[in-house]
Amino acid sequence: MEILSCHDSAGCGLFKPICAGTDKFHSDTSICVYRYESRQEGFEMNETTRTEAEAATRSFQFTGKGGEFFRIWIVNLILSILTLGIYSAWAKVRTNRYFYGNTQVDNSGFEYHARPLAILKGRLIAVTLLLVYVLIGQLFPAAGMAFALLLLLATPWVMWRSMQFNARMSSYRNVRFGFNGSLNDAYKYLLYIPLIPLLTALLAGIVMWFVTGNADPGAYVPLVVTAFLVTYLMFPFLQKAITTYYIGNHRYGQGMLHVDLSAKKYYLIYLCMFGWSILIFAGIFLTAAAAMYFSGINIAAMLPAAEGEIPAMAMAPVIAATVFVYIAMLSAGVWIKAYVKAHVRNHVFSNIQLDNVLRLESSITTGRLFRFYLANILLMIFTLGFAYPWIKVRIARIMADTTHAQLAGSLDQYVSLQQSRQSAIGDEIGEAFDLDANLDLAF
Amino acid sequence: MIQGWHYPADSSARYEAVLSADGSRFTVTPSPHSPVTGNIQDLDVSPRVGNIPRKITLPDRSVFETTDNDGIDDLLAASGHKARRDGVLHHLESRWHWIAIALLLTLLTGFAALRWGMPWASKEIAYAMPVRATEIISEQTLDILDRSILDASELPAAQQQRIRQHFEQTLLPLQDEAFSYQLHFRKMSNIPNAFALPSGDIVITDRLIELAANQEEIDSVLLHEIGHVVHRHGLQQVLHSSFMTIAIIMISGDVTATSNIAVALPVFLLENHYSRENETEADHYAFERMLDAGIDPVYFGRIMKSISSNADTGKTDITGIKETDSNETALLKYLSTHPSTPDRVQQAEQYSRQFSHRTTQ
């Protein structure tokens, strides 16, 4: 039996995948498919597990339903309102249990174990901090900045605690996950390295100021611009490093998760994104310009008339063009987001393995995510946000449908490790300030 | 007989198993192993959420897991187990009449909080704030404005002195609030504008004074700004937008939600609505004080018109938008932070009739 594996193609879709035209080209997903055996070093199976492995592709499934989750969501919402937010801790637990429990692979669901009271405590602290931050920011902008700086310094710690808490509170088949990452590494990847270019520029600026005594701010502009440019150029590398830190330090019982990501692949994805963006935006402007030109509207001729009355009839094509450009730009932005998300997710998920027992596969397409995002915007606007539960269920289903696990052994051997108890404080501060959203890895 | 899986304590190994109850005793029978029995009351049953698998922890810390939620609920009810009370939430979540009530209540409370709750709370807190606090807030604001969009006034010192003296001796006695009012002259490129900070600092731009045909027109604008201070509009707006931000973050659980267009647009429209109400309130305050001081309110209408016809140079805070058209569309009204100029002029004329009525008596 053939076991599929998405090996990354040249990636862009701007070019044809290297395997196009061969039997390895998978037309649905435009990716190259190789035989499992040729895939990866360090993933060798011993004789006893080989027979089992040959038939062991397991699909993820999401068994939740929009209507069912809507009922849970609306009860959560009204009880949270009626209890002035206190119930929101219970709401969070119920929501997470619903999504974990309905995400299944190999006939077993995941489980979420956090206790509402622990979450409530953390949430109260987070809300207090948020109130202080918003009020200070509105009333005393300068003090608000200092407070924001303090929060920034605390961010890696909060995220680190949040990762530990979430891992410990999750289980699959009666065995808990865990997180082993060090606090030092959290600071390294989340704070120190991202700030290197700006701090270097600051230092260089101070040295320059001492040497030349140049007080003209204009002289320092190139330095700042370079620093920001380098920061942007570092982004794919950082994303790879943070993802590796986050996933690679996860445990399942006594087993370790491994992830083998390539920075080159990340740069390729963003390079392609950049190429596509230029093509798309150029296309939109050319279309709009051509339409204006052929419909005989001359913007320049209208400008002197702007002081007087412009007849509404003459404005109509201009308004139509503006609306077209706006919608096209919005869709293009959404498409680019879908492109990056799909490619990064496929790369990450297809390179995760648990010991030498299980490997994940992901094959989500840009088109599918793009249609999903676009529909969401419309749904959220026209239902005043009440479509939210259906949207959440739909994305969970899409993600599950496009994820597969390949079993090369038995999952029976794992046991939960004893763990010290910790409070939910880091987790909840993280949630109120949405710190872990950028990791965007939650299944 | 409930079908499911049995997991030994802390282990991922699983065995097909059945759970059966007999009186107050339960028995879990994993297929290749010997049965586990005990008292039903000692079972730890996870609360039901939708139809996710139910987890039952046995006294020996092994786990029985099943998708037969109804079977477990029946067992809990029949044995009087304490976990049957956890079913209340699931009951609420599965009956459509409860859902309908929850939906209605959510819409009502959401509407009431937006419509009355937040404005009321902002107002109460704004009026309760000590004058000293408003000063601390405003100090920084004027500094920042001076560094960004405001320049020093180019009006002759004598003219500034005359207007300031008039402001302090004639206009301020018209009210008895404890604010330490300060009149500041500034240049804001070529824009006619005037605005007030919560502390009572009032800024008026050179262009506005140039546009004013007489002292009465300047007075009307300054009284309008005093009206903003007296009614604590600046503070109310700061508080109101803070509340909105917090509410959005709480509901969506997401700080970035405030930049989402689906959320930002209604918020923007709502803020503008309250802004228009504030402007009208300040207008009325100015009209009343003008009547007290024996100034014809029609001057306010006149300066509004002058500003409007000058307004193609840019946005101004006192008229808000540069439309002079009386057939302003309804849409434009919602987008505006200020009431339309024709409406305000009309109001001024109405008060003016009151004024001439009074003076002829």
C-alpha cells in the first residue's frame, strides 16, 4: 500500500512543481508526493512495527456541529454577561473541551483539563492589568508607554507559562502533554533576537552622535530604516525558530515531539508571497486604470472643477472604480494571508513526529483557506457576529480534514509524567493580551 | 451496558470495555483483563459538553471513556450520583427554548449596555473626577499637540491681550465651575478651529480669529468650548472609548479585534453619534449663556457659515465637515462627528428670535 507524503515542491505555484507531469504530482494540492520510505532520516522502523505501519494512515476528524456549538456559545455568552464576566472562565473550559473532545484521530479525542477556578484567578489578574493599561494609556500617554514597555519585557515569561499550562492541560488517550522549553530560550527567540537590529542601530546611532556630533535627526534616518528592514528580513527565520522551540519542546507522556523545519523553506514562502503580491496589485491597478481610460474619464481634467459642483453622474464611474479597487485589494490581502498560512502550516505539520511512532501530514490548500476567510468576512458582517460559532466549527473541520497521522508503531506505550502544579496566571494574562495568537499553531 | 474504552491509570494503552451497573455497584470489564468494581458514588464523571466522549475516572485512577453520553446520564440519574447536577448546563445548552431566551437576553443586554450603560457610566465617572485630575491629563495633551500640529500664534500681542481680557472678565463670570480656564492662541497651518481640553484649557487658532467679523462671533465660539468643558465632554469621550475597547476585547477575547473592520465600523459610527450629541449640547450651552450675557445668538450661526465657506482648506473641529450643502445625505450624517452646519445655523436663528423677543420687552 502506498503511503502518501507531501514533500515540498518548489512551493510558489508561480513555477510548476518540480514533479509536475510525473506520477508523483498530486493535482488536488499541487504538491509532490513521494513514497514514505524515502522521506526522512532518523525515522526508521524496526521489524516488529513495520507490518503495522504499512496500513497506518489515520485521518483527523472533527465531529462538532455548528448548531450544537452555537447553543453552547450563546449560553456561555449570556451567563458571562449576567455574571459580569465571572462565568467566562467556565465558558472557556466548556468551549475548549468541546473543540478538544471533538478533534479525533484513531478513534480517540483530545481532552482539555483546566479547572475553571484556576482560570478565573488568572483572568482577574489579566483584566486588572488590562484596565490599568487602557486607563493609563488614555489618561497619561507617557506613563502608558512605560507600562507597555514593562509588559513587553514580561511577554516572553507570560508566553512561556502559557505554553506550559496549555500543554499540561491537554491530553490524548489518557496521557498528558507537557512542555520542556527553557525560559532562557523563550527570551532568546521572543525578545533578544528580534530586538538585535534595533538595538544595534541605537548603539551605532549613539556612537555616530559622539563621533560626528551631528544633531540633525535626518542623518540617522538610514540607520533606522536599515534596522527595520533587517528586522523584516529576519522574520521568516524567527518564525521558524519560534515554531521549532514551541513544538520541539512538547512532550507526549514520556515521548518527545520532534520538528525539523527549514529556514530556507520559510524564506521561499515569503519570497513567493512577495512575488504574488506585486503581480496581484499591479494587476488590480492596471485593470482599474484601463477601465478608467477606456470609459473616457480624465481625473486630471476634473481636479480644477473640484472647487465647484461636480455632477453626480460624472462621479459614478469614479465611485465604481474606487469600490472595485477596494474590494479587489481586500480580497488580495485575504488571499495572501491564506497563501502564507496554508504553506507554513503544511510545512510545519508535515515535519512533526513523535519519537519514531507517529508522523503528521498536512495538505491544506490556499484556495480552501481563501474561500473560508472571504466567506467569514461576509458572514460576520451580515449576521452581526452571530455566525461566529459556525465559523469556528468550520475552520476546525477544515484543519482536521487536511491533517493526517501516520502510525509506525503502537501508541500504547505512553504514560503521563508526574508534573508540578502551576496556576493559570501566565496563561490567562497571555490570553487577555492575545500573546499566543501569533504562534498560530493551535490545532 | 455501556460500551467504551478502558485505560489503566496514566497510560495510553486502551482496551475495549463495558460498564454495567447493579444497584449501587458498577463493574467495568475490559476485554482481556479482569473486571474492576466499586461503588458508583466513587466514580468521577466529567461534565457533559455536547457529544464529546465522557471520561469516568475509577477509584483506582484508571479511566473509562465512552461516547454513550445518554447512557451515562441515565446511570447518574438512576443512582443519584452527585455529578447528575452538572447536567444543568448541558440541559440549558440543548433545549431550544432556553437558547431562544439566551439569544434574546444577549441582544437586549448588548443593546442596553451600548445605548445607555456605557454613556451613563462615562458621564457619572466624568462628573465625579476631581478638577485636579483633568489638569494632569490635559498638560500632556497640549504639549503633544504643540509638538505636532500646533505652532505659536502670529497674532499681535495687543489683540491676544484684548481677547483674553474679554474672555476672563466677561465670559468666565457666566459660569461658576472650579476649572482653571486658560485661553491659548495657536496657529494650525491655515485651519479655523477651536477646541477645549478637559482641564479648561481652550485653544483658538489664528485663522478662526481672522474669519470672525466681530468680538461677538469669537465669544460665541469660546462659549461653545466652555460648554464642552462644563459638560465634561472630553472626559466622557475618553472614558467611553476605553469602555468600548475593553468590551470588545472581553467579548472577542482578542486585542486585534479593534482593528477589524466589521468591529471598527459600528464603533466608529457610535462614537460619532455621541460626538454629535455633545456638539449639540455645547451649542445649546453657548446659546443660553449668550442670552444671559446679552449677545445675540445669531452670531454663532454667522461664524459657522464663515468657517464652512472657508472650510475647503481642510477639516475643522468646530464645524466638523466641510459640506455646506443643505441636502446633506443621511449617510454623510452618520459619518460626521458634528451636526450639519445648516442645522446649527437654524438653531442659532431660533435662539436669536428668543433674544430679540426678550430685548424688545
